[in-house]
Amino acid sequence: MTVRGRLRVYLGAAPGVGKTFAMLGEGRRASERGRDVVVGLVETHGRPKTAALLAGLEAVPRRELSYRGTLFTEMDVDAVLARRPKVALVDELAHTNVPGSRNAKRWQDVEELLDAGIDVVTTVNVQHLESLNDVVEEITGVPQRETVPDEVVRRADQIELVDMSPEALRRRMAHGNVYAPEKVDAALSNYFRIGNLTALRELALLWVAGRVDDQLDRYRAEHGIATTWEARERVVVALTGGPEGDTLIRRAARVTARTKGADLLAVHVTQGDGLVGGDPAHLARQRALVEALGGTYHQVVGDDVPRALLDFARGVNATQLVLGASRRGRLAQILFRGVGAETIARSGSIDVHMITHQQARRGLPRPGSRAALTRTRRLAGWATALLGMPALTAVVYPLRDLLALPSEILLFLLLVVMVALVGGMSPAITAAVVGFLLLNYFFTPPVDKITVADPQNLLALFVYVLVAVMVSLVVDLAARRTREAAMAGADAEVLSTLAGHVLRGEAALPSLLARLRETYGLTSVTLLERATAPALDDRADPEAWRIVASAGGVPCTSPGAADTDVVIDGNLVLAVRGRLLGASDRRVLEAFAAETAVALRQRRLEEEAEQAKPLAEADRMRTALLAAVSHDLRTPLASAKAAVEGLRSTDVTWSAADQAELLATADESLVKLTRLVENLLDMSRLQAGVLGVALQPVALAEVLPRAVEDLRVRIDVPDDLPEVTADPALLERVLANLVSNALRYSPEYVLVTASSHDNKVEIRVVDRGPGIPPEAHDQVFQPFQRLGDRDNHSGVGLGLALSRGLAEAMGGALAPDETPGGGLTMTLTLPSADPGPPSGRSRAG
């Protein structure tokens, strides 16, 4: 049986930190130790120091693949398997292979090598991890289409972080050690900004730290280590569900904040029967508070609360445990040690903090009054007890000579059980006492007297009363538990329905309030926020409150106008109208109120984010514009300046041909500079809404030849194509931009076609280049952006953005689509100036 190879991964925060360099260094060291090492595939990216490390290492020839007329190379997996080295060096684990390769992804190639018993050393950047893909896109604004499942990297036998400070990495880039010189300016001003690199570095450190935690937990579990290892501070705060929980959480958060990187965890222990626990409203609010402070909330089940707390704390390798001072009175603490004392006695190496609070020694809260049985059933029980006993006596009395005393006792006991089943404990105990007196007087010798002659009969009567009371207690307890379970189930169903209602994507605040109104049949539900400074008598003052959201009929304008209100915090109150809610319903209402506060906070954060978008966009535009001016204006300016200085120089005698070449260079550079400045100015006018547009009927046959002059273009346009409504100069620029962009990526000529449909003319610019993924279609229209990391020296990325803006300014539209068979088709749609029936094509040029 082949032993699976070992995987070693070098993880980095960004390109250029030295992952490939470290991998090759490890390969050379392994080779010097006598191990058989080959290079499966290494990308040097033109870096001389990286290429120097390849010298002396055997490299397996790559496999060549042709795709869309272009030749690509990939790792030859079959060749590596046939060579069967001890160690294979494989770069860029997340790489997507060229279509036609053995596997779609390079990590799948690596899995084959590992299964064959070959050790693999590889590299990957944190932005390529699947779980962090969306986070990285949020930070950098650049989507990563090449990803590797986290589990593939987590399964590695060894993960080594290749770390470098953002400042050091930017210095490496500026010195030309990462990218080619023409790409450095664009990279430093976009993806490789200090903030981006710092965030990526933190992501990489946290991801590796998480795996280190997993390894430590696995090691402690494998070796049966139950004691706490203080490798990292973890503070656990125990919540009872009482109002003191807020104080405990804030105190625990302050303890956590004293140590950099410490974790805060809150835990609530519920009883095993699931029926006795803390107030759900308090717990819901405290959960939101813990998460707002950066902690996590947990709930465990256990009848022995101290043991459950300590088991949880040791399970998460906690170093400190925060408990609240006991709410029990002095006498209760003398008789029973309590949770705090028991926890301290068993805590071992875990530090326990006992925190005082306002509820300390005030006694445990009384559970809410929840009658086990309905009023109708209790009345029926009393009626059965008071009327049934005399009726039973009247029936049995004539038969007392035929029945023995035990039989008579059993008949009375049967009636007591019936009373207990119908009416509960109190009527049943009353029935048992009445039955005892009736049995004693009418059926126990001497009869017709409240005396008992035979001690055995007295024992039988007392046993009868005892059994009747015990049965009554059991029946009443079962009924109470059944009712509590039903009410808890109903509460849970309401809350789960509520959560599902919100998670299905509906607007959080209106959804919460509408669901609450429907659930309890209320007239209106209103979330109120304080509008003025707090005052002693402002509960009934409408001027002191404003309505944040409401559902149902006429909303409450102040807490004092509501039938029931719940104070969420100092500024928020949930007010309901329709009926007065009971204590049990109020618990769920408080949970609803806590969720509405979270929903309101989330909505306001979203609104703030929306308000910040224009500022962020403007900042991005300014940054990109500066990058464009600093990089792309410099090249034509430098070329023109060099040509002019050469012509003016008296040190060199130029021939007529040399002078003509220098003049042509200066002229070409100035033309590029003029076009670039015009694009920048037009883009600014478009965004300011001051671009002058002179719309008039324009024949495409007149504009198109001027736009594509001297370009590799094939034109296929109908002779009788109707005129379009456009600005001739702007239309020419749009067409020139589209054709130039298509030629940049198309290996062949570009095809321009046109047709008329529904009073509109569609002009299509078709290329056979690599195309653009559908999810990136909108990205190509962003100013100062280029798809991918190539050809950054050829322009600032304004062409398509300006083309779409000009098209929309003329009342048209510009949209990309895939070319059948590969490539990109840009469709320019303009209104027809002479609506008529569409016609077929009649000429090609």
C-alpha cells in the first residue's frame, strides 16, 4: 500500500513576499541532504534572484497545450508521476489549468502526486483561499477567480507563513524585484496600497493562528491534557439570564481588552429538561451585546451548572472565568454553597472573577405564575370533589354490608384520582380529606362515629390519604410540565418563525414589527426613539419621542399611550396597542424588542455605508486619476521631450532621415498625449454633467470609415441602414475607442456589423480575443480599471468607461456580450433618426 505523501505549504499575504523563493530554498536544502527533488512547475515572473535558485535543480519538462490559437504550458503530471521523485516543487497551488489539461485545478494535480506517495512543497496567497475570497474582494476591490478550498490547505502537514511588512514589500516593488517597471506605478497605487497590504497581512496571520489553535486543541485531545495552557487569553463570562448579565459582560470585555488578541466568550447553561432557564429577553439582549463587543455567545446543557461551566471553559482552553455574585440570601448561602463557591472549588488553574452587581443577595426571582390547568378544569375539579364525594357515599352506603373496607377505600381513591386528573392538586387534596372523613364516619367500625376501633383500619385510612395526596402531586406536576413545555414550544415556534422571516431576505424592521403584530393579534406595534434629552415625566409626551418604524393601525406616539411597552435601552422603546400582554407573552415581546434594536442598528449602518459610497468613489477616482497622471502621462511627455531635445542639440548632426524619425516620434507622442487629455477632460465633463452634445441625424456610412481608418477592420453594414440620432464627433470617438480596444486583444481583424430593430440601430464590434467572464462585464466600464494584471502600460483604462458615458449622453447604450466561439462583442445601441423596417446586409468592406 502506497503511503500518502506529505504536503508543505508556504502561505503569503500578497504576491512578492517571497513564497517561491522560500520554496526553492527548501528544495535546495532537501537536495543537499540527499533527497531526490525535482521542480514540477515554478513561476519566476522574471525575478532574477528567484531564477538563480533554480540552477542545479532538476526540472520536469512542461506540457504544451494550444488554446484558442495560443500556446500555453502547464505542469506535466504524468511525467512527474513517471519520474517518481521523493519531493516535487509545485508553485501557485490555486492556479486554474488551461482547458484540456489533466485536471481543472493545480491543487487537483498536487492531490494526485500526494496519493502517489510524492512529497509536495507548494505556495499559495491568502486571497486565493475560498473562505476569504469575498473578504479580499471587499478590501482590494479586485475579484479573485482562482481559489483553492480551505480544507486542501488545512490538511497540509506543515504550513509556513512567509511574512513581510507592507512597507518592505512596497520597497521591493519600487526596486523592480516583483513586477516589471512599467507595472510598478499602477500596482503601488491600486492593489498594493499600504491599507490593502496591512489588511491582507492580518488575514493571513489570523488564518494561520486559527490553524495553530486547531493543532493545539487536537494535540491536547490526543494526549488527554485537561489542564489549561495559557497560550492565549480566553475570558469566559457565565450568564444566568438575569438583568445582571449586562454588567458581567462589560466587565469581562474590559478584562479581555487588557490583553491584545484575547477572546471573549459568553456561555449560558440551561437545565437538562429544557423548561427552567433564564429570561429569553435578557439573553437575547445580552447575546447582541456580546457580539457587539467582539465576543461569541454559546449555550450548553447541564444539570450540574458548575461542572458544565468548567467543562466548557476547559474545552475552549479558557484562562479566566467571570461569574456574578450570588443572588441568593444569606441563609440560603449558609445551607448551600451555590454555583460560585462550587465553581471556585473545582476551577483548578482557571482564574475565577466574582463580580458584584445590583441584584446580589436580593434573592432568586420568583418564576412567573403559570397555572398548570385552565380555570374551567379547576372549577370542574372542585365541583367533582365537593359533589362527587357525597354522591359516591350515597351510592356505596347501601352496599356497605356487601363490601369490605379495602374495597370502599379503593372506590374513594379512584374518585380522588379522577378529581386530580380533572382539577389538579388542590381539589384532589380536598377530595382526599373529605373522603377520609366520610369513610371514617360511614364505613369504618364503629360506624356513624369519628373514631376507629381497629388500628389496621386507621392505617388503611392514612395510607389512603397519603396515596391520594401523592397522586394529586404527580398529576399536577405532570400537567404543569406539559403546560410549560407547550408554552415554551409556542414561544420557540414564534421566535423560529420570526428568525426565518428575517433570514428569507425581507426588510428586517418592517418584518419584525409586522410578525409581532400578527402573532399576538395587536392593533399596532411601534418602535419609538427618544427625540429630546431624557426628562422625569416624558413618557406621555409625544414631543419627546419620534417614530422609527410602525406596523398596523394608528401608531403610538409615546410609551405612555401604549397598552404594553418594553424599554430596549435609554433611547429605544417598543410600544404595542391592542391588548395588555401577560407576563409569559412579555418575555417573548422583550426578545422581539432586542431583535428590533439589532435590526435598526443594521439598517443605519447600511444607510451610512450608502452615504459613504459617493465619497469612496470620489476618493477612488482621485487616486486613480493621480496614478494615471503620474504614470501614463509621463511616457508620451518623456518621448516628446527626448525627441525635441535631440533635435535642438548642437552636439549631434542629424541626418534628414533621423530628423524625420525624431519628428514622427514627437508627433506620435503628442497625439497620444492629446487623446489622453481629451479623454480625461471628457470623463470629467461627463461626471459633472456639462458635456456638450449636439444630436442630429448621422449616417453610419460616413462616420465609420473615419473612425476605423488604418485599422485592421472588416465592415459588414447594410447600405440602406437608417440614420442614427447622435453627435457625429462623439460617435466617431466611441467607435474608434471600441475598435482600438478590440484590436488590443484580438489576434485577427475586428468585425463591425450593424442592423436596425424596433426604431433602434445596433452597431456590433466583434473580436476573437480571450473574452471576458460574464461576472466581470460591468468591471471593464469602471474608469482607470483594467481587467487582469496585463498591458498596464498602454493606457489609463478610460476607453470603455468614456465610450459608455458618451453613448448614454447621446441617448444610447453600450453593453458587452460573448462572441460565439470565443471573444467579446461590444454592442452600441442608438436611436434611429429615420424609423423604418429593418433591412438585410448588402455589402462588405
